[in-house]
Amino acid sequence: MGHGWEGVVLKLLRGKDFEFTVTGAEDVTDHFRRVHFTDGGMLAQTGVHPTMWVRIWFSNAGKPHQRAYTVVDADPAAGSFSLEFALHDGCASEWARKAQPGDTVEATLQGSGFTAPAPEPSHLFVVGDPASLPAINTLLDAMPRVPATIWFETTHDSDADLPLRVDPARHEVRRIPRRDGGADLVNAVTSQLPGLLDDRAGAYVWIACDTTTTRTLASYVRKELELPKDRVDALGYWRPVRSPDRSGGQDA
Ligand SMILES: Cc1cc2nc3c(=O)[nH]c(=O)nc-3n(C[C@H](O)[C@H](O)[C@H](O)COP(=O)(O)OP(=O)(O)OC[C@H]3O[C@@H](n4cnc5c(N)ncnc54)[C@H](O)[C@@H]3O)c2cc1C
């Protein structure tokens, strides 16, 4: 399919294009679905990094729209990986609900990267939700010895069953039901984080929730708590309100 102007812009920025083929899919909960793919040669070319994401092209009313999804369980030797979809309204969710073996999607890899914090954090503070759960898991995997506190925003009862790959010996999960557009999550983090920052220089904060909440919390951590820029990583993962002609989700 032609990608319209978004595709043109990404091409100019030297995005790499691949076609992924579905090999299987399973419902993890009633609002979260995992889809398995062969990678069309991507992983051998690009390698894998924590929180790695791809721009996938989905069709909506005949028009192409790109959406960002995180690569999990990547196996470069086998040329396979999975994507995990938090399900709601939207063309990506619609596609994932119906995905079955043999289905294909086009993807562009451009913009994804990860700079490992150095020195290794003494404590990792994570703020996320079901959309960033796949990335959170790759982050925790990448820092197996680092203790972590994770504020995890939930919307559905079944979000309690989502597979955060935590080790209770080192990781503490604080589940916060989503209310008032993320206000409860903001309150929880701003009231609890300062008391947990024993070692400011060693802390590393990673934030990925809706764009408004992410912006608020990133600003709080950088300006009010005065954590250095290279110890804070924040990216809005989804827009709480979207007009019908918007596409994307990657550029918060
Ligand atoms: C770097 C990056 C990595 C990402 N990785 C993943 C991933 O691995 N898994 C994943 O599920 N998402 C991930 N996302 C988020 C995903 O790209 C967005 O949620 C995207 O908007 C979904 O597209 P859609 O077509 O389903 O819905 P859209 O057409 O974008 O939106 C339709 C409606 O659903 C609402 N909506 C969109 N996303 C959400 C959400 N997450 N929760 C609640 N309501 C929502 C919108 O406000 C809108 O009202 C990632 C985003 C980024 C930037």
C-alpha cells in the first residue's frame, strides 16, 4: 500500500521498511492481545535494543495510518518476535483483534533507540500503563540486577492480570486505577516518588503513559525534583483524545 505523506517523510529520514507475517495470536486478557510474527529479515539487519519499537502501517477507511508498537521476545536467529496490543478503539486495535496466521503488515523502523544509563542505576523508577507494558518488560530484562518501583496505571479489571515480568524480590508494582485522565497517577507519583529518592544521583526514571500525563510527570521530575536530563527518559505513548484525521501515536 502507498503510505501517503507520512511514508514520504519517513523515507527521507532513512527509515527501513519490512513486511511482517503473522504466525499466531492469543488473547492475554479481554483487553490485551499478543500477536506473533516472522520479521521479514528485520532483526538480522537491525539487531534488538530495549524498548525497541516499530511503526506499523494499518489501513483505516482505505487510508494508511502508522502506529508504534514495541518488539518483544525478539529472536534474531529465528527471525521472529511478538507485539502486544492494549485493545481499545482504533485501527491498530481493530487489526490486532482479527489477526490470524498468514496476515501481513508493512512496517518502518525509524526513530527507535536506547541509550543505556551509565553508570547503571541504583534504582529504576517506572511509570507506565498497558500500552507501555511491553517496553517496561524489555527495560526490566535489560537491567536484571536493578531494583525497581513501577507505577502501573490500569483501566480494566483484567489489567491486574497483565504479564509484567517482575521479580518480587527486586521489583515493587504500585497499581493505580486510571481516573480523571490520569490525575490519580500524577498524584501518586508526585506524592510518593520524593520519599523514595534516597540516591538522587543513582536514580533513573522512565515514563511512558498518555501524552498529557507523561508531559506533566516528566516536567515534574526534571524541574521540581531536578533530576539530570540523562537520568530521565519520557515519551508519550498515546493521545487521550484524537480527532478523526489524526494518525501516528509515536511523536509525543
Ligand atoms: C514508542 C511507542 C511504543 C508503543 N508500543 C506499544 C505497544 O507495544 N503496545 C500497545 O498497545 N501500544 C503501544 N504504543 C501505543 C500505541 O501506538 C497507541 O496506543 C496507538 O494510538 C494505538 O493506535 P489505535 O489505532 O489502536 O488507536 P488510535 O486510532 O490511535 O486511537 C483511537 C482511540 O483510542 C484511544 N487510545 C489510543 N491508544 C490508547 C491506549 N493505549 N489506551 C487507551 N485508549 C487509547 C485514543 O485516545 C482514541 O480515542 C506505543 C507508542 C509509542 C509512542
